[in-house]
Amino acid sequence: MKIVGTTPKEDQYYLPAETKRHRESIMMWPERSDNWRNGAKPAQKTFAEIAAIINRYEPVTMLVSKEQYQNARHALPAEIRVIEMSYNDAWIK
């Protein structure tokens, strides 16, 4: 492992505040039955509705597991980009 002697700011890393303007929203499709009730179906419906509303104002990308890809693609408007990705939960910042 290489240890660097610089700060994230010196390396040009920047984490904008949630209130700052940005180019796009990225969301993760809920699916874990240990986190979401009823097989995540109510959460998926809500995430699809939220994504559609956000998409009126800016592009949205939805990250989706391989197993849920077709389900998410069917539930989301065609303008929303869907990308297959492995992940552990539906939280992202």
C-alpha cells in the first residue's frame, strides 16, 4: 500500500454539499428482503416514482443488481438509464 502525503483537497477531490447543483442523480434499486418489507416491492414502486419526478429536472441513473434488472427496467421510464451493478444496499450519496 502506498501512503500519500497530500490531502484530498490537494489531490482535487471534492464532495459537494447536497444542496449544490449537480448534473445527474444516481440511485440504487432496493431489493434486500432483510431491509425492505414485502420483498422490497413497496420501496421499488416508491423509488420508481421518485426517480421519475427527479428525471423531470435532471438525468437519473439507477444502479440495479443482475437479478432485478428486468424488474427495474420495466418499472422505470425509458429515459432513466439503468446500469447493472453489484451492491449491498440502496443507500448512496
